[in-house]
Amino acid sequence: MSATSTNYAEPAARAKNRLKGLSSEEAAERRSQYGPNELRAVTNTRAVLELLGLFLNPLVVILLIASLASFVLGDEADAIIILVIVLLSVAINFVQTYRSQRAIRKLREIVTPTATALRDGEWKEISRIDVVPGDLVRISAGDLVPGDGKLLESRDLYVQQAALTGESLPAEKDAREQKTDNSGAPEECNMVFLGTSVVSGTGTVTILKTGPKTMFGEIAQHLSARHEETEFERAMKHFGMFITRTVFFLVLFILVVRVAMHKDAFESFVFAVALAVGLTPEFLPMISSVTLARGAIRMARDHVVVKHLSAIQNFGTIDILCSDKTGTLTTGQMILAASVDCLGEASSRPLELGYVNSKCETGIRSPLDSAILKSEIAPADNYTKRDEIPFDFDRRRLSVIIESKDNQRVMLITKGAPEGIFDISESCEIRGQAIAIDSEKMRCARETFRELSGRGLRVLAVAYREVAAQTSFSPKDEQHLVLAGFLTFADPPSPDAAASLSAMKRDGVDVKILTGDNELVARHVCEQVGLKSAAIIVGDDLETMTDPALQHVAEETTVFARVSPMQKYRIIHALRQRGHVVGYMGDGINDAPSLHAADVGISVASAVDVAREAADIILLKPGLETLHRGIIEGRRASANVMKYLLMGTSSNFGNMFSMAAASIFLPFLPMLPTQILLNNFLYDAAQITIPSDKVDATYIERPRRWDMKLIRNFMVFIGPISSIYDFLTFYVLIHFFHAGQAEFHTGWFVESLSTQTLVLFVIRTTGNPLKSRPSTPLAITTILIVVMGVLLPYSRLALILGFTKLPTTFFIFLAISTLTYLLLVELAKRLLFAEARP
């Protein structure tokens, strides 16, 4: 879509008279008219659509057609049974999933993005979803622009709009710049757009368009930033393909063989579909959703808010966590330690100039700025700000241009990383005098910087020069500076950092530090908390590395210093290419690419909007301890989802295989299609409480991925054990009990349901099932389902379902066979888990 296709002229004209903002009543009316400020319109029909989506499952559609066909052919009982079972399955799936989604939506509301809007004559923080056309909003550094709008006021405003233009550098915006075509193109200096973010400066905007009507909304399908495929998504895709192939070949085999044997085609088709339903873990989405939602609620109690359910699964499988050291290894509470000249002698001059720079800047105030502004030493307020050159990660500095109130002098003051400021300084100030820098003085200045950094202090260089009065300034004006000296800051190590690092290492998570600080500071802080690193790689080293080389280096290195945001992105991508599941923790404007690139993006509640929007998980209480608890909770959720998978692909598969084989050799179906569906429904119903189950301590000791080899092995080795007992049941029913068709169906239904349901007590734990007790809800539902299966032949439903009463001696056989079956599965399970253990 062309950028000129959206006309902003008419709304802009109307907006000229709306400088007082909207009243609450007007805002409510406009929200009703234009809808919520979301790219995807949300309606009250969401629940209905989700319910319809469950009915559009191919197997459900086939069963509904089979039910209709049975009714037309005069078999009303089978038609009703199939319909009832389908409806109950869908209802349970919908109710459980919907409740989980509602719970996660409530959690997301805790960290929903906000905007500062003028409502009822007052500036208020409102949810960004409630912003409507006509609103007046304030934007500042770190904010996401809440809609397409026209600037009414601006000050040193730079906006990152790469999502719309592809341009990596921020664009300068100015309310005074006007165009005549009213095209609303991103290049217009007085327009800002949804999908962009403020890098520095401030502005007041009249919102003209919101949600899908914005330029970003119209082309979101092409331009919206997408997460790379995560570990959880890859595992789900592989498992889905594996089950699909298995079901397809099984159903095709049954149909071909039975039709070739001249057996009833429609009966064979319905039987094959019922088997497909029995083999397909159709409750997997529901079990996953409920399990992960429970995990999200428990994590919220530990001050961890999950924005996307799949992030919990990924969270549990993280084996590498990348983070800055500030706020992770340290408290993040910067304290101004000293103001010194180039030779390291005490001097108030760097602090005076640094104070002016920090006070005048309009970008995000860092903890260093806050520490400077808290200083008791402050110059007289006798200057006026004229311009600002915003911070960027290439220059790693910020400059302000001030003018004295007597208009006698204009000064450029620069504050930033010493490495860059050394190169643009030609003199240094010592004892109040500017002296030309020769090689010896530069050596002394650099040595002072290294000595301060070696003590673990953060160091900022402050420089200045007088400049000619002009209308605008750029980074080209940052030259021929006078180096005033250094400001040093102390950031004490976090009291729990060492213990948390040790706990994470013990639980299989390696922490890698990616910091913009120099290597001397990084090494000192890491040593204080026990994070050893034989070598520290700096950002300049990465520039010459190929991607394969970086993959090896990233895996072997613990600390990276002086790295830019895009270098962090490369490191994360390299680690993922080596097969690691990577979490990244960031809270700054330029952390968004890395947060998107990681399997799990992690931020904090105090982060800028851009970072919080890009993150999957928000820490309400920062720190490694909180993060560690979240990872462990993710592993618990992952373990419970895995239990359902192992159940569905082991004993359940064995039973379906037995039915497929028996249907070929028996003169009648081994179990009626309605009985298969009922068996599967009861079996799945027993597992809906799996999300509440306890998890072995051994399982959460290290990150565990979805092991497709383990799932296949469970199917290949434990499935046949189930089939052996099925064939044994066939033999006993025919040769000892001389069972007819109804008695055969009943006996095998009871045996099949009992064994495949009770085996959950064995498979749910990697250890001894007698020592690892299930949760009370799981124990109750499992036993209750088995009792229901045993009592069904004696109920009023027996005749409708095609069951008959069984002799008492059969239950003796059932008890012995079930017990020995569970013992054999326990032995096989231990061998399989031992083989899977690294």
C-alpha cells in the first residue's frame, strides 16, 4: 500500500479546534464509533468464534457427518451417542481453554501499555487501547506512539520508524515543519505514526487515526515484527506432524484392508475415524492452555507476569540467559562517587557541566543521570537550552547546546563513553585551564580512565566547547572539544546475585553478560559476584567475526563488553543457531530487536514501553531470584504437558493398534465406534486435572526440551506392552469366558479403560510411583473414571451403549492383568528415561 493512500487533511482540520482534549463522555462515544485501539479488532463474538473453531476440527466434522449418516440410516442410538460425546468433548475443551485465556488476559492487563492523554482538562495515564481519534497525547523518550497523529508541539523529538520506512536511523520530527499535500507519509516532519517509538525528545500530538485505520494497521501483515520460531512452537509443529502421519497411515491401512476383505464400508469408515480420534491427543491444546495458565497465575504470585502462554514453556527450557549486568548482577542504584579531572584529581568542573547536560536532555534519563541530578553541587540556572544531539549507540554520547542568558556565549556540552570522547577532544582542562592534549596527556587521561574502571566504577567523560550561534546542530559539531574530566559512579553488587547465579548454574542455566560498559568494569563486577570469565570479548572484536565463528565464540564466552544493541542481537541469534534456548533480559529503547530475537524476551515493569511491548515476560520485581523462580515454574508446566503427551502416545496408541489388528481378524468389530469414542472421552476426562499435578524435583533440576525421540520410544516400546495385554484379554474372553459380541465389547472396554487410565500413576513420574504421589484432584479423577467404566455395564445406559454384565471371575483376571501391566510399564519407563538422560 502506498504511504499516500491515507488522507489526513479533514481530521487535521477538525483537530485545530480540539486543543482542550476530550471529555470522558466524548471519548466513550468515539471508542464506540471507532472501536478499541488495537490492530486486530476485538468483538464480543470472540468466544463464539473460538467455540466454532473447535467444531471445525477435521475429526470433529467427520464425526458429526457420521452421526448424521447413522441417523439417516436408522441407527438413532449410535447417532445420539456420537453427537453427545462430541458435544461433551468440545464443551470441556472450550470451557477449560476459555477460562485459561481469560486468566491470562487479566494478567496481561497488569502490564498493558499506557498513554498520557488530556481527558476532562487533566493529563491522565490511560490504557493505550482506549486512545481514540481526537485525543491529545503527550509522548516522550521510550514511549510507543499510540496512533497516527499530527504534532502540535515538539522539542528535540526523534522517532524510530523503521517498521514503516525500513530506515534504521531515527527521524527528526518538528511540529513547526508543515507540508501542503496532507498525505500523512512517514517522511512528513510534523506527523507521527502507530508502530513507531520515541528515541528522544517530547511532543504533544493530536491523534487522527487509531487501530486498523492507521497506516501501520493497514499494512501490518507485511510490516509487523514477528518473533522467530520458538522452541515451543517448533516442538508443537514436529509433534503435530508426527501424530498426523501416524493417524493417516493407520486409518488408511484399516480402510484398505477391511474394504479388501469385503466388510461394510461405512462401518469401516466410522470405525477408522473413531480410531483416529482415539489416537489423536485432541485435548492437547486444552491441557497445554490450562497447565500454562495455572503456571502463569503461580508466577504472578512471584511477581512474574506472562504476556504469552507459550512463553512459559520456553521459559522452562531456557539454558542460556543473556542480560546486562546493571540491575541483574548489581542493584541498579547508581551513586555518584567522584568528579575528577583528566589526571584523576578532584574537580567540580565535570559535575557542573554534566549536571547541565543531564538537566537539559529530553531522552530517557538513565540511572547515571538520576545520580548526577541528585548531586548537591549544581551550577546557577543562568542558561537557556538551544538544541540537543540525541544519544545513539554508534556515538555512545549525548550533547546539548546551551546559551547564557546574557547571550554572550553558546556552548556545546557532551557527556558519554570516554573511548569515543577521547577521539574528538583536542585539549583537556587541568586546574581550570584548557591545555592542548599531547600524547603524554592523552596517555595519562586513558590511564586514569582504566584505573577508575578497574575499581568497578562506571565512568562518563564530560567535554565541551564554545560554538557559533546557529539554527541547528548535528554530530558533526562534536569535534575540537575540551575534555573537562570524568564522573564516576558506583553500582553495588546485588546481595542475592552470587546465590542466584549459583542456583541458576545448578539448575542448568548459564548466565551471559552483554553490557555496553567497558571490559574493566565488567570484569570487576563479575568477579565480585563469582561469575568467572577467562576472556572478555568486546564489541569491536565481533565486527570482524563471521557468523560461524561468532557461534563458537558466543557459546564459549561468558562476558561481552562494549557491545551495541545490534551486536547483542547477533550474539543471541548465534546462540540459537547452536541449538540453545535463549532468554534475553532488557529494558531499554534499543533492546527491542534482542527481545524479539530471543526465545523468551524478559523485561521489567519500570522498562520503557518499547521494551515492555517486545517482551514476553515482565518482572514486577527485578532480580535474578525472581527470574529463577519463574524458570522453575516454567519447567513444572512443561513437565505436566509432557505427561499428557507420553500418555497419549503410549498405552493409548497400544490400544488403538490392538483394535486395528483385531478388526481384521475378528468376525465382528472389537469395539463399536461409539464405544471407542466413549472410551477415549472418559480416558481424556481423567487427564483434565494433570495441570494440578505435582512434579518431581529431579525433573526441574535442568532444562528439558520436548524430546521427540522419547515420545516415539514410549509409543514403540510401551504401546506394544499395552497391545500384549489387549491380545491376552481377547484370548481370555474368547477361550475361557466364551464371550459373544456384546460380552467381548464390554470386557475389552473395561480392561482397555482401566489399564490405559491407571498407567498415568506410573508415567506421571520419572521415579518410583509409590514414593511420588499425585495431586489429590488427579488421583480422584483417575480413580473415578475407572470406577465409572467398571459400573457402566451395570447401569441403565448399558443397553444403549451395547454393554452387558460381566462374570465376577473376569474382574479377578482384570486385577491381575492390570497390576502386572503396570509393573512392566514401570520397568520399561525406567529404561527409557535412563536412555534419555544426558
